[in-house]
Amino acid sequence: MKAEPYSPEEIAAVYRVIYERRDMRHFLPDAVEPEILQRLLNAAHHAPSVGFMQPWRFIRITSPELRQQIHVLVEQERIVTAQALGERSDEFMKLKVEGILECGEVLVAALCEHREQYVFGRRTLPEMDVASLSCAIQNMWLAARAEGLGLGWVSMFEPEALKTLLNMPADSQPLAILCLGHVEQFYDKPMLEQENWANLHTLESVLFENSWQNVTPIETL
């Protein structure tokens, strides 16, 4: 006997939240309700993980001073990134890349320490710990969209500097600064697509059958 699918309405809701999820940069200052934050964290904690290692750790930033220091780290990396982009530097500097000082909640998503003890599923692919944490972040992202909240993933920071700032273990690894909060509206399209920074690839260009196929080279940014 095959497992029963969800109802058509429930299926539609799942696909809707996937297609309407956005990497948000613009937030309202309203606080995130504690019960919603708890639901989002539980959603993240129920993500799949390789070998059931559950490598995710979340640090909630409640100190205004610490939030400001994190913002400084991101701004430093934003400038270095702009320099590395060469002729697209000015274009990049016009983009809003984070909402750390505006959003209701800031969370740092990190990989736990002592990850070398987890071998199941990672002997040849040790980076599966990153994949597991990414699944947790995606769970939170989709749940946030369903709750009417925006979430933005910020990856512009020097990991060692953030580890020092947050007193993290030497063998842990911060992967994302998550900006979470109420928004006035969600972007119609991904913000970088709206700003003509990049376009969504077609499914046909990334889907192969039986072997790797030649496709139009993807522009490196």
C-alpha cells in the first residue's frame, strides 16, 4: 500500500512557500513573537542530517552592542568583496546585502565542534556537515515565509573574527548570519534578479540525464 499524499490544498501550500521564499534585506523594526521564533527554531532542529549528526548550533544575538559589532564585520567584508569584483564594484556597493540593524532577530547559524567524530556519511564527503546545516536553515526559511516573516542569509564576514566575537570553540564554524523579522512586503522576484545582478537559470540548463552534458558556461561573479 502506498503512502497517502497530502490534500491538494496542503500540497499547494508547500509549493507556494517554496516559490515565494525570498532572501530578504528590508525589514520592519517590529519584534518577532516569542512563540513564532520557537516554532521556527523547532523547524530548523527537525531538519535531516547526515548520520543524524545534527551539527547545527544557533546563537541568538540579543545584545544591541554585539549586533552592532557583527554589522561592522559584515561591512568590512562588503568593502573587500566590492574590491574583488573589479568592474562590478560600484554596482555591487549599491546593493543592500543585509538587514542586521533593522530586523527583529539576529541569529548566527554555526557548525558544532568535534565534527571529526562523525564518520557516517562523511568519510569521503566531510562537507556533508555543511549540507546538514543548510537543510536546517532552509527549514527555518520556509517556515518563516509561511508565518509571514522574512529571513535573510548573510555570508559576508570573516569566520575567525566572528568566532572570536562570539567566544566560539576553535573547531566550530559559523556559516550564516540570519536576519529574521517582519517585512512590509516580499520581493516579487529574488532581489538580485530584480536588481539585474543575475538571472534565474532555466531548469533545462541544470538537468542532465545519464551523464554530464555541455551547457552554456555560467558567468562567474
